[in-house]
Amino acid sequence: MDRRRATGIALVLVSAAAFGSGSLFAQPVYAAGVDWMVLSAWRFLFGAALTWGFLLLARERRDGLRLLLHDRRGTLAAIGLGVLYVGNSGTYYAALETVSPSLAALVVYLYPALVAVL
């Protein structure tokens, strides 16, 4: 397996573990008096810092970023997907204020199958 593919697999696994464990860390934060908007702001600030650091470390990733910036359609698509993800993540963490993490996870991971069946 080449290095690029192994890095991609590792990043997917880290991302899945981080997203899946997010609800476990949200409960103690809510108990400390922080609401979902502040939690989301810190979460995205930390994620943006890590992502920009990762993108700017290697020349090939910087070149890819430059190509994306010159492609207006690709840039607009990336911004649109980012807005949708922020909305999706925000509603998930807002739901965690009222329902248990297990119920929220069950709904989040079952709805694609329910939509497919319907």
C-alpha cells in the first residue's frame, strides 16, 4: 500500500473516532454550563487550526489548495458543503442538550437506512 493511501485511511479512521466520540465529551461540557453554540465554535476553531496546519505543511497540499481557489465552482461547492456540515453538526449538538447521546447516535446512524426504505 502506498503512503498516500495509508495516510487517507488513517485520516478517515481518526475522523470517524473523533466524530463518534463527540457526544461523549459533550455531556460533561454541557454539565459545566457551556451551551451547544459555544461548544461548536470551539470545536470548529480547533478543527480549522488543525486542518490549515495540515494543508499548509506540504507543498503538494498547498498547490492543491491554490488550484481549488482558482476554480470558482469548486470553491463555491466547498463553501456550500461546509455550511451544510456546520448546520448538521450544530443540530446534532443542540439535540444532545435534550436527548441522551445513545438516542442521538441511534437516530443519526439509522436515518439513512430509514430514508432508503421509505
